[in-house]
Amino acid sequence: IQAGLGDNKTLYVKSVLDGTFALILSVKYGFSITCSAIPVFILQGVIALSSSFVGEFLMSKPLFKQELTAIGGVFVMMIGINLLEIKQLKIANMMPGILGACYYLLF
């Protein structure tokens, strides 16, 4: 979303981290990790383009921004737990939690 608003620093850091972890995970999972770059590029491109249209409105709501950041942090933590194989968490089942942040768009 920040890239759509003109701040690309986070996108650059994320690209370096994604590339590094893709190299590490390709040892375990093989060539399919390399093939996953295409859908990731498309998804992140769609998010960046759509945020250039509605991002200014969404980021003008401070409570929405805080809630969305908190929910994103929890998702990243859950992904880490899955990668470390501590416990298998069903992250896709938690996606409706993002709608909880939409409550703050009303204020």
C-alpha cells in the first residue's frame, strides 16, 4: 500500500527478504519456489496499483492503519510459526480478521 502512495522503501526491503528466503527455501522445496515469483509479482502489483487509487483515503484513518498493521503483524508471526514447523496454523482461515479493521473506516 505504501508503494502505491509513493514510498518504495518497504517494497525494496521486502523484495530483498523475499529473494533471500526464496533461495533458502528452494533447497528444501525445489524449483516450485522460483515459479511462485510470478503470482507474487502479479498480486503485489495489483495491491500497489489499487492502493494508488484508494490508499490515500484508507491511510487518512489512523485507527484503521493501526489495526491493519497489527493484523498484518500477527499474520507474519503465524507464517513464521508455520515455517519453523512449531505448529501448523491455518492462516487462510484468519483472513476475515482483516474485516475487523474495516470497522474503523466509519470513524
